[in-house]
Amino acid sequence: MDIITIVLFVLGLALLIVGAEGLVRGASRMALGLGVSPLVVGLTVVAFGTSAPELAVSIQSALAGPNGADVALGNVVGSNIANVLLILGISAVITPLVVQQQLIRLDVPLMIGVSVLVFIMAMDGVINRIDGLILFSGIVIYTVFAIRQSRKESAEVQQEYSSEFDTGKPQSVGDWIKNILLLIGGLALLVLGARWLVDGAISVARAFGISELVIGLTIVAVGTSLPEIATSIIAALRGERDIAVGNVVGSNIFNLLSVLGLTSIVAPAGVNVAPAALNFDLPVMLAVAVACLPIFFTGRLIARWEGWLFLGYYIAYTLYLILAATQHEALPAFSTVMGLFVLPLTALTLLFLAWRAFHAERRTVAS
């Protein structure tokens, strides 16, 4: 592996981030100029735009051949795991996240349902074009539903999105030209950055003897999730908690329905699912989605300790991937501790919290 490969990999990642920022800014300002409400822009244009790097990288990977398909699948699965454990974890540590937005509480079960659907589709070892068409049709239905549901949001949530995304002034012809250029330039940078990043990722994997799947699950997944990381952390720092949470959940749904759906349609033979992904990474993604359910309903609050819990699990997941890829002698002991002690204790804790919240809500309704 030469220095040029490393430079192109880093430049590709940088172009993805800059391209996503330009795409989001241009598209959101154009939508606001057309009279679309800031809440709808936040739920659709921004949430989908921050997932544009995943889309660009996954399609480019799928077109690169069988090795690239592993990067594509790892990118989607790894991004969804990172979105919840890493991004929500950091956001909750910064400030406890109060979940008031109605759509989020509807989206969490939907995220779980879509994760189950993808797991079922992957059981035969490939997510083919028919599967991709089914998934992509789901994002169309979801977008229409999100726009309709946004009208029922509280005034507080509407104001939160308005203060973040509404420019508050009419747009001139010059503004329209600038936004169109941002949109086109962002798309161009995404395409170029995705090509360099994918080529670099495959070269790095081969040089270090690590599978393309692991590279996709770790470096590529976190790299393409940087727009979501920035959006959610900034929103948390500003106290815009619904935006911080909604960005993550919306992005996860978009990754599965649109990114994986489109990639499966474009790829000549669909997206192959490696046995390692089917036996470990996809179940982890599903478990992470299910773990959100009791947390999002326990007083509608993601507390700091839950944020630290998420971060701890992401570190443990990444450490497991590294130990497994290098066949380290500590892998069996690490797996035993996680499987027999940490995971069961966490599951029992979350179930207890969900049970307590359910009974507290019943007492509130009864009184």
C-alpha cells in the first residue's frame, strides 16, 4: 500500500463531508424558499442529506465488484450501529435527551421492523433487486407519512425546527443560483469522494489482511456518519434535543430503505451478505434497534447514564471486531464476559426500566 492510496482515502473522506454539507445546505434552503415548513425540511431533506455519504459510498462499492459489496453492506450496518451507540451516546452525555417529538416514538418501532425485514431478506445470503425494490418503495411511503405526521407536532417542536432551519428571509435570484450551485457541487464532491474512499478502503483491507466487511463496519461507517455526528452534537449543545434524536432515527431508516435498497437495485448481482455479517453484525444492528425501544419510552428521556452505556457498547463492539479480525488470544475471554454477564444484565435493566415506566404511565392515566 503506497502513500497515494492513503492520501486518496483521506481526501475521499474529506470530500464526502464537504459534499454532504453543500448538498444539505443547498437542498434545505431551496425547500424553504419553496414554502416547505422547517419541520418537514428537518425530517426529510436534512435527515436524508446527512445520509448521502452512505448512499454514495454504498453504490460506488457495489459497482466495484464482490469485494466492494462487503464494504457496501458493512457501511450501512456499521453506520446504523454507530448512529445509535456512538452518536446518541455522545449526545445524551452532553445533555439528557427528552423525546417529545411524536414522530420519533412512531419511528423507533418502524426502525426495528425494517431491521427485522432486512435481516430476513439477508438470510439467503444476498439482498437482490426485488428486495431492493421493496425496500426503496418503503422510503417513498415513509417520506409521505413523515410529512403528513409533521402537521400533528406540538408548537414547541415546530419552533425548535424553525429556529434551526428557517432562514427567516425571502430568497433572491442570487440566493437561488447559489443554492443550486451548492446542490450540484455537493453531489459532485460526494461522487468523487466516494470513489476515492472505496478504492482506499479496499486497498487498506488487503494491505493489513483485514476483511472488507470489517473496514466497512468501522472506518468507512464512522467516516460516512460524520455528518450525522456533527448535526446531532451541535443540536444537543444548542438544546435542540428532538433534532438530535430525530436525525439519528430518521437516518437509520433511510440507510436501510433507501441506501441499501438503491444499492441492491444498482448492483449487478445484488448485495452479497457474508456469513460473518449474517451471524453477528446484522443481529447486533437489530439488537441495538430493539434496545432503543425501552430507552425511548422510559419517561421519554435518554439519560446521561444511558448515553454512557451506549458509548461503552460501541467501544466493546469495535474492540470485538478488531480482536476477531486479528484472531487475538483474548477474543474467547472477551466474548464470554460480554455474552454471559454484560449483555444479560443490560437487558434485565432495560426491561425493568420499561416495566416501571409502563406502570407509572398507567397510574398517571388512572388518576
